[in-house]
Amino acid sequence: MLDPKWIRENPEDVRELLRRRGHSFDLDGLLALEAERRKILNRVEELKSERNEGSRRVGEIKKQGGDASALMEEMRRAGERIKELDSTLAEIESKFRAALLMMPNRLHDSVPVGDGEDDNLEVKRWGTPPKFDFEPKPHWELGEALGIMDFETGAKISESRFTVLKKEGARVERGLINFMLDIHTTKHGYTEIAPPILVNSSTMEGTGQLPKFAEDQYKCANDDLWLIPTAEVPLTNLHYGEILQESDLPRYYTAYTPCFRREAGTYGKDMRGMLRQHQFDKVELVKLCAPETSYDELEKLREAAEEILRILELPYRVVVLSTGDIGNASCKTYDIEVWLPSQNCYREISSCSNCEDFQARRMGTRYRAIDGGRINPVHTLNGSGVAVGRCLIAIMENFQQADGSIVIPRALRPYVGGMASISAAHPAR
């Protein structure tokens, strides 16, 4: 949520922001609500001042033995008018906040201008995509042949875009989770959290999933609870409504959770295999920090996510998302894309974003400066560290062998009982 004062004082900057994002937000309507809100606030303050002055005069008249009934009636009518205006103000403020919650975040100056993903700016590559002397297979063919992925049963017991992992497939997925958590907690100083995966509407609103993206979420029918689309939601909201001390910043949190997304509007995209699922596993990274350090913290967060892929020897590239591709809540986002041989291209495996104070204003999460003076919103950052299912896919496709077996990266083997490869006959150890 943007600062209403900034919007009011910089309407042309806001229009330029909306133009760069290609957003159709009704700024004139919001400004009209804000003007009406301020007008009523001023009138209420005037009436309260008049009432206070009238009450003082009533006291003086009575003290002198005079008749204050007319003035008392005037004060009663002023009180009723204040009550009416307060009711109108509450209605306008509700509309104002609802409109404000639909507005996108500001953009950092370094974000490239563009209409979509084709305009994203590549800033880095690491590793060399493997060259095969055979035709590489997609992960779904490899997984089914090895008996470690079962898409038919996933669809039978749930629906399409759900997968059953079996045997070594399930074990490697579990090993990847533990591997990632160990790296982030021991090397990068993140505190591991095991959060709820059902959260209330205020929590979803705090990080920006509600109200704008409600159709992409799974909601419980009989409760005010939503399945989380990412652990970013509970982790960022850990300090909902709190005032932190600047000396306690930055806060680093990491969590493994299953994640749930309806993926509304994406049907027909990546229907084969595990690339786009309604339920998937992810290790998430979240930071809360002071504004002065947030872009340095973004670089560190991105580096922590990249390190997972380097240790696993998976080729990847990093891009900065353009104005037409960046998320609604983000000021700047790096996408880390891993190489998938079956598609002969890089595909996203992590998004690392700085939301500045956009989420913190929604959550009411602030910090008190070291000097004990000002209280301001924190900056929040988040990133996948990384998407576990996509990491499994990348390992399968990049480390596949001509006979259909899959070599396990050396760094991962201690997390899978020393298993060195997966083959149809039996896993070598």
C-alpha cells in the first residue's frame, strides 16, 4: 500500500507510475475520495472545537445563574452532526482503503521499461548447459519410466496439476528441502520457522494476495482461512502490527512449506509434468530491514538463492523483470532461471523482490529508529530459496544419462542416504 500523503502530493508521479506499469487504476476516483475524506475530517474537527467552546460557555452561564438551554440544544445538534459525519467518514475511509489496496507499488529506477517478459534484462549467467550425445527427455518421461513420478494417480485422487512422487523421487524432494534449509540457516544466518499453512484474510491482505488476487487462492469454505500460496505470507506477517527496534534489524526468516495456487488464467500453459502445479514445495526467504539497507539486502538475498543452484551445479541466468512483468507488490524483482534441456531454455526457479514499505504499510509493521525518535514502516523482501519441485525437475533433466538414469549431484548425496544415481533397475549407492 502506498503512502496516501505521497499520492496526494505527487499525482503526476503516480500517473507516470501507472503508465509505466500499464495499470488501469482509477486515480481520479481515489483522489476524489481523499479530498472528500479530508473535507469531512476538517468539518468534524471544526464542529468538535465549536462543541468544546460551547461546553465551556455553558459552564460559565450556569455558574453565573443564567439560562444555557438554547446553547445546550445547539451543542446537542452539533453532537448529532458529528455522529452523522463520523458515519459518512467511516464509509468513505472504507472505500478509500479498498481502492488503495488495489493500487500497485512504486518502481525502482533500475527496473527496465517494457511490456512483458520479452523485455526483461539479463544481468548474469552461470554454468554451461549440458550437451548430450542423445536426445534429452523431458522430466515427465524420465520420471514415469523410473517409476518416481505418477501423474495419472495425482489426477485421479485430486485433479490435473497434482503429482504423486514415489520412492527415490520423494526422497530426493525431501533431501532437497533439508539441503536448502541447512544452507540458508548455517551459511546465511536465516532463522528457520515452521509456520501455519492456513492463514486468515488479514494476513493475506498484508502481503498483497488480497483483495487483488483472490481468484488465484484456495479458500476454506467454512472459515476465514486461506491455503498459503507461498511461505512469504506467514513469514512476512510474523510481525503484523508490531513496532520493532532498529537495533533488532534486519530480520532473516526461512521456511519450507507446501504452497497452493489455483493458477487461474494459466490453463493451457505447461500442462505436462510438474512445472506448473496447484500444490508444490518451496523453501522461502524473507527479510525485514531498515529502508537504507534494503537494496543491499536484496543483492544478498538473490546471492543466497543463486548459491543453491551453484552448489548443485545447475546452469542458470538472472534477469531483472521489466515494468510489464514485475509483480504488483514489488519495486524491483530478480528472476533466477534454471536451464531445462527439454525446453532448450531457462525457466524461473526463484523470484527475489524488494517490496520496500508496500507490505509493511498494509501490515502496520514499523520500526523505531536507534535515536528513539521517528517510527517508520520497515522494508520487506522475499525470494524463493528455491522452488523445490522445479529444482528436482532441473536435476532430472540436466543430469540424465543415455540409459534414462539420473545422476544425483554430489552435494545432495549426503541428504539422500549416499544415493549416487536413480535407475529403472535399482538406485546405485
